Amino acid sequence: MEVIVLAGGLGTRLRSVVNDIPKCMAPIGGRPFLGYLLDWLQMYPVKHVVFSIGFLGEQVKEYVEAGKWSFTYDFAIETQPLGTGGGIRLALTYCKEEVVHVVNGDTFFPVNLADMPSSAPITVALKPMRQFSRYGAVELEGTRIKAFREKQYCEEGLINGGIYAIRPADISLDILPQRFSFESEVLEPGAAIGAINGWETDSYFIDIGIPEDYSRAGGELPLWFRVQKASSAAIASKAQVLFLDRDGVINRLLPGDYVKKWDEFHFIPGIKEALAIWNKRFKSIVLVTNQRGVGKGLMSDADLSRIHARMMTEIMDAGGRIDLILTCTALSDEDPRRKPNVGMFLEACQLLPGLKPEDCIMIGDTPSDAAFAVNCGMQFILL
């Protein structure tokens, strides 16, 4: 694979929180945002990366040259602003492959590059989103993009995720001016004549272009990579059955509180994509969760069932599955079904005949989860 990273963003909307650095170099958890983007690219057989740089591009160059990467790289340096289109055109002069992927340097949308179609001159990765006005909606008909709509409030729709698969031989950029917008001068006219394909994928998405999302990225990006690490460890094991905790593994914790309704349930970044992979890898997937909030009367069994029904719908829509959900609502730590006690595992053994501890692996986020795995005799992965 060959990839262009658009790393020349000015970051004007981030000036209130970061100054004098390119947007892709904004620090997230003690390292530049660009580092997370490149770590993701290294998950794929990317052999060559071209960095399209301009504003304060020397900082990008120094960071890349100081690192150890699995790919070779070049820098397409804008001596004057060229716009997204001019930047891509310049970067393409450093590329040799029939298909080149382009990614935004200020957006983290970790789609499966190996699965991204590339038969059209340009294919755009599309992210389904709800209740948005910051992005323009994309109108998709089959695999063809019909139109890119102006920014306005949209209850539900698709947005341009900022990742493209381009076939350089099939597009003509030389006829365009020195500085131009790839979106308005290439994608929009191309969609009007049916030359642009769209590929919908519900991967995790964050754009650090505004302070609120930049702040949110600090907690989410490291967690996304922890999910990938845990997933890789589970896949590499010999286990056939995967046990999962819920709060802190499937959904985010509410510090000092319980998830009592669907509006409070937020998936951990990357977990739905991981579940889609686990769907193909494991014979059975079992959720075991302590839900003391029901026992305390803060929510009902019906509330919990509604949450789990919505959770399962979204997981299945993303290509994943959970075969069995076991919950313990008891207040007492002595209850045999409450983790770290083994009651829910014994129940799983009754419902899944032939289940053996040595065939199981557990992903959890607390000492209680680890103790549960040890008590059951199964392997454990800490998220």
C-alpha cells in the first residue's frame, strides 16, 4: 500500500488550545496526534507514505525523521498554499502504485484499508452519523455517490470520512489551477457524472479540528489502541470461547454511577469493530456483567433489558455478535453468581454444553474480572 497523509492543516479553530504547531502535531496524551495515525497505518502493509506538508511543516518532518517506522517516506512540501487538491496532486508525483490511499492528518477514522474497494477512479470512505451539522451529508445510491450536500443539520446520514482510494491514472488533475479544493473541484463534479464511489463503514471516528473533540481525543485514542491490543491477544490465543465484561469493555464507565438508560450507554472506541472480528474468530461470545444498580433500585430489570436490546442491535449492525448475556444484580459480594465468584461461568456451562475453562479467555478491566477468570480457570486479558 501507498498512502498520502495530508499534514498541512492550519488548525485555526484550535488556536485557543494549541499554538504554533501544525494541527496534526497537536499533543494527545503526551504525543502528537500524527503518531496515533501512523501507528494505525502500520497495522497494514503500507510500504510508502508521502506527507503533504506546508504550514510549519518542518515540525512534521522532524517528528517523522526521528521515528522508527515500518514504511519509507517522502515529503511533498508546499512552498505556498495549494489547497487540498493541489496538495494531493503534488503528493501524487511521489507515488508509483496503481492505487493510492489518502488520509487526513487531523482525522482518525481507522477503516480497514485492506477491505476498502478501489475499482472506481476515486472511492470515498463514508461514516454513518446521527444528529450532526458540522459536516455535509453524502447522498449514496448503491456504490455511487450521487451528491455531496452543504453543511446543515441532519438527523441521520453519511459524511465524508476524509479517506480516499485514488487511481491516479484514472483522474485528471493537471487541468485544474495551481490551488484548488479536492472536495469542490474533484469530488462534487465527479459525483455529478457518477465517477465517485462511496464505501460505508461504521468505524470509530474523531476529527480534532475543534477544541471539544480535541479534548475528547485525549481519552479516546489511547483507549482505541488498548482495544486493538487486547483484541490481538485474544485472537492469537487458542481459546474458542470469549468472555467479556460489559462496563469498561463494551461501554464507557460512568464514574460513581450506573448506566441506567440508553442515552448513558456509549460504546468504547473500537469495540464494535473488534466484535465484528471476534464474530468470525470465536465459537461463542459470552457477556458476564455485575449490575448492582438493579439491586439498589436505581433501575429495573426491564431498563437493563432495553439497554441490552439496543446494544445488541448496534453490535449486530456492525457485523458483531454476543451469544449469551449473563447478569448478576445481587448486592452481596457473597452471592455465588456475582463476580469474582464463578456462578455465571457455571451457568454458561449449563447453557453451552461442552464448555471447558481451558478453551476460554476473558477480557475485563478490573481486578474483579481478573479474579473471576482465575477462579474459573480461564485465561485473562486486561483492557
